[in-house]
Amino acid sequence: MCLLAAEAAQIVLNVDVKKTMIPINVTHTAILTRTIHSKLLDPSSVSQHQVPSPSLPGGKTPLRHTLSTLVTFFASTYESTFGFKDGPPLHDALTLAYVAHPELFKCARRHVDIEVKGEHTAGETVVDVFGYRDCDDSWGRDGLNCLVCYECDVEKFWKVFLECVERCDKISPLNKA
């Protein structure tokens, strides 16, 4: 993270409004596996107890094909860059799921800062998980300024995700052509 972005993130954390953070260690649990990818492409391709075939099915609709194309690009990038062999994580989708279904997440209110001065750690997010810093009850600079998610019910997340795709499939202009 560049220093200006780190400083901007710290400014946001200092504002006295409720904020939620879903850290990368949580988003990295929402892996789009081959089974889920198959269900994304064609919900009828994998039953609950069936092992997916080695090849992915064709996209049932243009929307599903488009979504698959996007995650396939990220899958190869995550595998080559970060070693994710089972599929890519879906950071943005998981974050949106929090907005619609916060009950899928376990969170705790913590004090969070961004390192803006460290020579080797500039931009690093620091969460006071042990409560070392004396904080008030505000959401600002001196308080427990952030709700930090530490766990997600990944199985329920994928159920919600696939239900959303199903609903979008019914109205997507991509499917009208």
C-alpha cells in the first residue's frame, strides 16, 4: 500500500462512525472450488452428494458463462501468484454478503490502526486483538473504532451467492440476447 493510501485508510478509521473490516484471512476462506464453480455454471451439474467431473460444464446462460470467465482469470492469477490450488477467493462477493447477511459472520469490536510510519511495515493493518490499548466506547481515534470480522459461515455464504446468481439469471440483460 502506498503511503497516501495508508494515510487515507487511517483517516477513515479515525472518523467517529461505525465501520466494519473483513480482513484477507477471512476472505481467503471463501474459495470458489471446482464444485462451486460447476454449480455456478450449471446448478444441475452437481448434486449434493455427487463429485464434480474433471471438466467444468458449459455455462447454462450467458450470465453464468461471463461470471465463470471472470473467476477463471482470477483463479489462474491466484494459483500462479499465491499458490491457491483449489480456486480463487471471492473478496468482493464476501464483503457484499456481509452487508446483506451479517449473521453469516462472527465479528468483534476492536481498535484498528494503519501503520503510516514504518520503514518495512507502511500500510500494514494493525488490529488490537488483545485489548492492549486503552480505548473508549467511541468509533473514532481513541475508541474501539472498527468491527472486525474473524469468521464466516462459508457454506452458507456459497448458498446465498448461488441463490443470488439464480435470481440475477432471471433478469439479466445478458440472457436476453
